[in-house]
Amino acid sequence: SQTIHQWPATLVQPVGSPLSLECTVEGTSNPNLYWYRQAAGRGLQLLFYSVGIGQISSEVPQNLSASRPQDRQFILSSKKLLLSDSGFYLCAWVSGRGPPELFFGEGSRLTVL
Amino acid sequence: QQQVKQSPQSLIVQKGGISIINCAYENTAFDYFPWYQQFPGKGPALLIAIRPDVSEKKEGRFTISFNKSAKQFSLHIMDSQPGDSATYFCAADAGGTSYGKLTFGQGTILTVHP
């Protein structure tokens, strides 16, 4: 069966520090991968998506970047965090075939102080 | 045009009651409408989904009603239980080059009192 892992689960970082959130998917190959952000009391906003290794599309201009160094690995990064980067970051995957059923990871809660 | 508007923001029902959450959209290219359930501190999980070629889909106590002409869809939770207390999100997907890029509603916090 397919599983998705995100880490770290919780992160507290000072303003201006770098960020790296990792996501890996097991049990599937060539998935579409997504990073969403959920601000407190808000819906989910798509940040990045990837249809293959090295292929990244950004949905909103921001302080963050994403990379996909391997088929089942998706990384969210920042060189210098802002207060507004605080939120709950969710990685998700879909097989790319059939209905677009997104499967989400457990999320990474980032607090920027 | 990409928005999905969800209401109410919060909902309180008694155990055994019916919970109803509504969503509306503008983009007629949307062709897949899932609902997600999210418990505190967890990622959302797919609950039920519908395509616009049917007006209703039922899975256990959960039913989606879809009105294509009105561009509205709703989630009905029958016999609501305290374990259903969670945040519910409707979403929409336009397929094609937008495959998997779900547009989410703002969420509804459901509380079911025992």
C-alpha cells in the first residue's frame, strides 16, 4: 500500500533562518506531488506541484522554493524565513491516473518567531 | 473564478442529527468535486467525491448532493456522531493541465455534541 511521510512534524524557527521540509512517498512510482499550506482557520493553498523529477511549478510568488531530486521525494525550502511563512504545510500525492484523489501526509507545523 | 465558496464556517449539531455543508463554484471547467475530513493536527483525508454527471452519491452516512445548473454541491452527514467532529473541506478539480491542483473551500468546523 502507498504511504506518505513528512518531517519534521513540528518546527520553530527564527525569522531569517533557512527551512527544509521533506516528503517521501512509498508504494507508488511517478506520482504527482504537491505542497499545500494551511494558515490558521483557513483553507488549503497550493504552493507547488511536480509531475516528475526536476519538474516544479509554482502557484504563488513567495519566499519558498521546492525541489524534487528523486521520483518519490519532494522538498520545500526557504533561504530566509519570514513571519508570514508560519503555517501548516502539507505534502500530497496523486497517481496521475484515474480520479485526482489526493492523499495527504500528516503535515509539518512551522512557527516562525 | 477559481474560488470555491463554502458555508457555514462552523456548525454545531446534536448527536443523531443531520449536518449539512454547502459549497458553490463559478468555474464550469471543474469536473471532480471531493470532500475532505481533517482532524486537528492531521492531514486531510478524502471522504467522498462526485463527478457532475450524477446528482447524488451516498457512502454510508455521507451523501453528496450536486446541482450542476446552480453550480452548487453539498455534504450531508446523517446520524451525526461525536467522532464526526472535524473540519470539512469541499474542493474542485478542473482536470487536464490542472489535474490534481485542487481548489479548496475555506472549511467548516463541525462539532457534534453527545
